[in-house]
Amino acid sequence: MSKFGSAIFNRLVIIIPYAWLTIFFLAPFFIVLRISLSETAIAMPPYLPVFNLADGISGIADKLGELSVANYVFLAGDALYTNAYVSSLKIAVVSTIATLLIAYPIAYGMAKAPTTVRPTLLMLVILPFWTSFLIRVYAWIAILKPEGLLNQLLLTLGVIDEPLIILNTNWAIYIGIVYSYLPFMVLPIYSSLEKMDHSLTEAALDLGCTPIRAFWRVTFPLSLPGVIAGCMLVFIPAVGEFVIPDLLGGSETLMIGKTLWNEFNANRDWPVSAAVATILLLILVVPIMFFQHAQAKADGEGK
């Protein structure tokens, strides 16, 4: 390949990810942000845009001063939305921790398994993806309801005297999220553990470390990139989850995904819905950006 062709290839490698982010992230985000700064109207679509791209650059510049943050002020003054954000973050944090506690031993066992068995174990982890997500959630309704499989099993074994009320509670949401997103936690952790140099653990044991201390001093720190990636892959979608709270949590469950759905479809208040979505996005993106900046700074100091 010539130098000219190599230069073009290198530029394409850089441009393609930025083009992808622009088309599928930044452009939709600015559309939602524009709607959030508009006013509700009985029309189709149900909002009055402050400016239109057809007005041109000069027309848009003239109307920038008319942008209204009334929808954000409304959200800040309504306890419903604040409680929904707090409840969503709480459920996502608890679910992420529970998923990590279950996924790490699974990933560790897979990494320690014989090489010939690992592909089979990996296939078993991703096997649930072969079934529709919605069908799997509906299956948990049949398992968790008072006359469901779980209660029937516990009653038969004599563990309980009367059916447990699990469905339509936060416990059902935790179970649904942990089950649904478990592979997203297992795979990154397994990838980190599988690539780890196990001679480091052996060296720690030879130097007098107990197996538990060697795990916390050597194995776990080396698997942190996988742990962090898995936590991000579980926490981010769990915060905005809608299907699992709606089906397993019942009508009284307060999560921002359900609140957003109700505002968008039931109330037909697109500007408020867009404001809810914008704040949710900022809640998720800003901490990630700070974390990446701190991680890059730490890596630079380490070098």
C-alpha cells in the first residue's frame, strides 16, 4: 500500500467511529434536546418547536433566545420525577452488585476450567440470548406468581407454609434484571481472567500468600477492567429499564423508564418526556466521562 493510500486508510479508521457517534448518538440527542426546549401543544407532533432547521442558520440564531427551560424547572419542582430517578439509581446499583456477586464466581470457574470445556461453558452463558428477551421476562411471571413454579416447589419441599408474594415487588425486578443481564457481566470478567498470567498467582503463593490473599492481591486487581466493563454494561441499561419493571414490578413500581413511557404515550407530553430523557442521559454519561478521564490520567501517571 502506498503512503497516500495508507494515509487515507488511517483517516477512515478515525473518521468512521466519529461518524457513527454523530449519526446515532449526537444527532438523536440534539433532536431530543430540541424537543425538550419546546412547548406542549395539541397537535401532531404534540409540541411547538422553537426553531426549525428549515429556517436556516440566521433564523435559528434569531430564535435561540426564545429557548425555554420551563420543562426542566417543572421536573426539578415535581417530587415524582426526583423519586423516579433516585429509585431507578437505587435499583440499578443493587442489581449491579448482585449481578457481580453471582457473575464473578461463574467467570472465575470458567477461566479455571480445562481449555476443552471452556467453549461449552461459554455457549451455556450466551444460550439465553437465543430466546426473545420478552419471552424470558414473561417466563419469570410464571415462576414468581403465587401459584407459580417457585412457590409450588417450596411448598412441596415444606420450606414454606404459604405462597410467597414476590411478583409485583422490587424483589421480582432485582431477579429479572440479574437474570437478564448476567451474561453481560460474566463475559467481560471471563475475558479478563482468561487472559491473565496465572504464574503471577503461583508466584504469590510461593512467596507465602494464602489462596484468599493471593486472590485479592493479584487475581482481582488484574480482573478489574472486566469488572468495570461488566458493571457499566449492567448498570447503564438497568437505570432506564422499562420492560422488567412494567411486567414484574407492577403498577406501583417507580422507575424513570416507566415514567418516561407514561409521559410520552399516556400524557402525550413530548417536551417533558424529552427533558426526562435528557437528564437521564446526562446522569449516565457525565460520570462515565469523568471516570474515563481519571482512568486515562492514572494510566498516564503509571507510565
